[in-house]
Amino acid sequence: MKETQLLKGVLDGCVLAIIAEEEIYGYELVQRLKAAGFQTIIGGTIYPLLQKLEKNGFIDGEMKKSPEGPDRKYFTITAEGQAYLSGFKNQWQELVGKVDRLMEGADKHV
């Protein structure tokens, strides 16, 4: 199974977690994801996701001057985004626990 199939369901939460830490623009966000080990992430995946998160009210985007080239759109998390992220974290922990229990049982039979 490709990582991208697994990642599709959790990428919103990962992106919101990064934006919750600091105001960030798209390219920098892609670099942070890659530094975290998500080497297959590309801008073509992230930019539509940022648009969706902004449309849903989870993040706000603001154009700002860049010292290096064109203006950049920086993103910050909203109160709605914080609430979504909190729920995501809870669901993620529950899912990880369930999968871990199943994998431990499977290890006994391998």
C-alpha cells in the first residue's frame, strides 16, 4: 500500500498541526512536511488542501510582502481550526490504539 493512500485521511490534521505552531506559507509548509519524513508531499497536493481548509473556516490566509520575490499568502489557524484539530488528535489516538492492538495480536501469529 502506498503511503499516499494512508496519508489522504490524515493530511488535514497534519497541516493544521503545523499551522497551529506558527504562521506559515505554502512552500514552507511543504518543506516542513518533507522534513518530518513525508517525502512524497508536493505543492500540487498541499495548495488545494489549503484552499479547502480556508473555505471551511479552519485557517485564514493573508497576503504579505516577501523579502525574497513576490508576495506570499501566510496562513494562521482559526478557532474553528483549533477545535477541528483537537477532535482530530482525539480520533487519531483512538485509531492508533485500535491498530496497535490488532497488530500486536497479528504479531503473535506470525
